[in-house]
Amino acid sequence: MSKIGTLMRYLSTPRKFKSRQQILKRQKKGIRKHIAYVRDRSPFYARHWQGFDNEQWQSFPLIDKNIMMENLDDFLTVRLNVEEARILAARAEKSRDFSPKIGPYSIGYSSGTSGSRGMHFISEAEQTGWAGFMLKRGLGGSILGRHKIGLILRANSNTFESIGSKKIQFCFYDLMLPLAEIHEQLLRDQVDVLIGPPSVLRYLADEKTTLKPRRIISSAEVLDDIDREIIETHFGTIVHQFYSSTEGEIAATCEYGTLHLNEGMMVIQKEWVDEEKRWFHPIITDFKRKTQPIIRYRLNDILVASQHQCKCGDARQSIEAVMGRQDDVFYLQKENEEGYEKIVPDFIRRAVMQMHPDITAFCAIQKSAETIEVQLLPEGLKDCSMLGFESLWASKKVKAASINVVAYTHVPSTTKLRRIRRSFEPAESL
């Protein structure tokens, strides 16, 4: 039954949308039924939407991860023992056996890089539908062909075993293992589609791997331009992307490597951070996800909307960049007044890359309002320039922070790579 469900979702998922009207028609049809379904079955949403008609869904009160996790028991549209599920999920994390379910529902934890771990429940029907969608967007070939798909993940899923067949084989590589061991397994299996975090793909490129997948897909971390260039140069192919989170599969790339929002299965409203620069927080309403509904869910990520339609012809909104999270915005003290000026990750990234022409990897960590730690590869770079930072401080009219250059410490693992991050909490943001 799961294979049939996967095939049906694969066949019903358009590869492209010809017009915005086609997208809006699909969204309107999906959301109308979905909102009524969720209101009837989720005690949380029924309370949360009091005073609003179903047709007013675009104005429903927002939710976020904290609200979802605080109300998880009655957030769901099915009644499950959430505490029992937490125990099962924690046990799976330790044993690395991710097969146990709670009834017919699979349980998952997010990685918790934002400081709090998310938890999600997915039904068998949702799993098989998700698999069909991802195969349509990720295979780069027909579902009737032979494919060996390698997934480098922090946690396996019983979804893959359930939909595997003689023609489509899934190989799971546990990020808890040493990278050298993962590399050996990949060489042994010779996968033709490779999906994994960009930090691991970059490791394979740096190791000059002889692995030759026909398609490479970055997932789980933000793909930085510096990593993209090195990975694409080594493997000789475009690095595609799945931009996803606990809250859903938000975007995927077309044949040209452009990220397109998955507007065929969700509505993504824009909360503008800077409309002129086209920076926004996505507000997600997923009309395919029923067990743990995601409706008017505000993500902390900052995306950059493209002004132009992609040359692939797809009418879905294309994204120029995933800049990072609101949590990673730097706070610098204003020059002539109290308070902080917020500096988005993209500006910090540009300043770091101006430090030296030979930089191959970096991390920038704001330790306090006065101190930024910059980790650089290769080690021992001489005559690093601070002009990029000085220009940034002047343009933003902030007090200059001290830049401390130290050794690069990140090793690809279950810990997500965040090249730009803030490790302190300024008083005014508490």
C-alpha cells in the first residue's frame, strides 16, 4: 500500500507550474478542506482560531515552534501519548534504531540548533506521500528507472525501507559515524544520487573522493556559496538543494539549481524584514500535513525573494538565497545612541570573505556586543584585512567590534554547520 501511495503522489505532483493562476487554484482547493478538517480535530487550533471564520485563514494568529511544543498534546489531530513518544524518540536517538512507532505514527526530533528541539509525528499516508513528492523533485530521472540513493542523515527513517524496491534502493549513512567510515561506505555502495549536509559534501570534495554520483543534493544546512563552488568543481555537477525543516519541505531546486518554494503543497506568506531588499520570514500553511498541522507557522529563517522568473519557466516563487535565521542576526551597539543595530548574516559573510582571497572555509561567531570570533581555513593566513568590517561598521553607524581570528574548529557531524551565528543574547531582545 505504501508503494502505491508513493507512486500516486509522484504522478500527481507537477514538475512545474505554468502560471500563478494554476498555483492559486491548487492552493485554494487544498486549503478549504484542510482548514475545516483541522478545526474539527485539533483542540489547540479550535481555540486558537476562535472569532475567525475558515475563510479568514490568511489572518489566523501566527504560531511558532515554542507555541507548537507547549501545546503538542492537543495540537495534533489525533490523540497520542506525547510523553511516551518522547521516551521512544530519545531511546531511538541512543540506540540508532529508528523503527519504533507509536501506533501507526512515526516520531522524529529536530536537531535543536535553535536552542529547543522540535518533535514531529507523521502518519503512514503522509510518509508515503512525502516520499513520492521528494522522488519527483529529487531523482532527476524517471521513477521507473534504477536508482541507488544515498542519504547522509542524523537519523534514519522507516519511510525509506517501506518504499524501497528492486529498482529504487535507499542507503542510509549515520552521521554519528566517523566521516572516514561514511566515505568508505559510500565508495563501496557507489550511489548515483547523494543527499547530505553541505559540510559533509564539502568534506568529500576536500578528500578528493572518487565517488561519482550523477546528482548531488544539499540538505539540512544552509548551502554557502564558498562550499557550493568547491563541491561543484570537484564533482563536476550542479549542487541541488532541499530546503526543509521540521515544519515541512519548503523549497527544492529546478534543473538550473534555482530554489523554488513548494507552493503546490503549501502557501508561503511573506513577513517582510526589508521589502526593498526582498528579505522576508516565511509564514507557512501546509495543506498536505494532517497529523501535526502547520498553519500560519512563522519560521525564523530569512529568505531573499527573486524579482525574476527562473529560466526553467516554473511559476513558483524562486529564492535567491537562504540568508540564515533571525537568531543569527548580529547585534552591534549604535554609535551615538543607546540600543543595538541589527546586522543580518549576509553582511557578516561578505565582510569575512574580504579578509583574504585564499579563504576556503570560515565561521563567524558573535560572542558579545564588542567581540566577534572568526575561524578561518586554511590556517595561518597572513595580512588579513579588516576593511570589510570597518566599512560595514561605518555604513551601519555602529561601534566597531573586536575581530579575533582563531583556528577553525568545525568538524562535519550531527551538529549542523552554521557559518554565521550569535552566541549571546542582547538585553533588549530578551
